[in-house]
Amino acid sequence: LYMLSPPVVGFIEFALMKRREDLDQAALAMAMDAYLSSGALFEGAGGGVTNIGRALVDERALPEEVRAEVLPYELASEILEDAKYIGVSMCYCRHKAEHLDRACDAPQDVCLNINNGFHYVHDHGMARQIDTAEALDILALSREAGLVQIADNVQDKPIYLCNCCGCCCQQLRSINRYGVSTAVHTSNVIAAIDGDGCKGCGRCARRCPVQAIHLEPRPVDGKLKGKMLAVVDEEICLGCGVCHAACRKGHLTMAMREQ
């Protein structure tokens, strides 16, 4: 299989995981953006049976009966608590976007390198070693900012845990910009709307990082009325749980996927 080298390999990202004076990082950011602004790149990288990255669900969004079915390797907090080494680096995606004058206001120092992924970046000055408590604080900060947790797609000893936004993250941008729904492997849960209780306020749709929720006119007695209803696109939903916090009425839950 031949394809363009995808991000999350390291050769490009490492140059933007800290601020440097020995490189023209602005020029590099422009070149990197041009390279990554290709639908073909992510169709190749995300078109296989196994994706490079997988979304992790925010366990706070899980009902008790669903939480009992979710395994430890599916939860960011469990991964961090189990990690022997943890480092934090600058998010290269948002750093790149900063040089392109389109960065969002999400925190940048939230890229977590763990286990075997820690040593190289730490030894080359791209990561600061932290303990589990600080890593969990960074996770909480990222979740409050509406960021998605994406780890490499393995069960045993993952090497990175990113906190991603839908506007800067190259993986999520490929979903939003090019419609490459396979760019990130989903979690094993999915957002579920209570159709009877949903008020159609649109908060969950605005919060979703991959535009997997939209509003439709609510059908009443076979007719479409003016009131709206939130609808989940099951082909796109990452199962990250970011939308859950946006629903103030408690009419959005996370359910296990059928498959």
C-alpha cells in the first residue's frame, strides 16, 4: 500500500511541539498545512481496516449501566493512571494554526506522551515529565474546554493521548473539511437523543467537534412542525461524549453501539 505519510508519525510534528528559534516555524507551519490540506492524504491514512487513532469517551457522560460495559483501555483516566511515564508537550496542531492566524483559544500545553512514547520526546526536550495527578488535571482542563481525547489505536500501553479540537486537529479537520469519516476510530459508545424530551436548543450540535449532530423539524402526527429535534448521524459520531455536557436538560446520553 502506497500513500502520503500521515500526521501522528512524528517527523513533522516534533518540529512544532515546542517553540524554537533555530527553525522558521511559521514557514514550516505553512508548508505543513499545504501538505496536510489534501483529502487524498486522509482517505489513504484512514481508509484501511485499522485506523491510526481512536476516540475515548468521557466517562462522566456514561450512565451507570453503560459504564459497567466499558473497558479500562477505552477511558483516558484509566490509561493515565496505568501509565508508568507521562510527559506533556505543546499541541503541534494548535501551534501550527497559531502561525496561520487561525488558532482557537483551547489550551496548547495538553499533548500527553505516555509509556514508550515518553522517552524520545522527553530526551529531546519536547516534553516535560509530569505525574499522574497533573496529567489528570490536564485531562479535566481539556474536557472543560470541550476537547476530544484521541489515543493511538491499541489496547495495551498506548504511547500518546491527544486533547483535540475540531478546528485545528488534523484528524478531526479531515472529517469536517473532507468528510473522511474513517479518519478516527470511534469509541464503542454513541450519543443518543431522548426524542420526547429534546427541546431542539442546538447546544449539543454546536458543541459536537465533528458536526455529527444536526437539528430537524419535529414530526407531530405525521407532519413537520416548527419545533426542532436534535438528530445524531451514527456514521460520523465519535462517541466522545463532548456533546453530553452541553445538554442542560439531561436528554442526551451515551449508549453502547450495536456493533
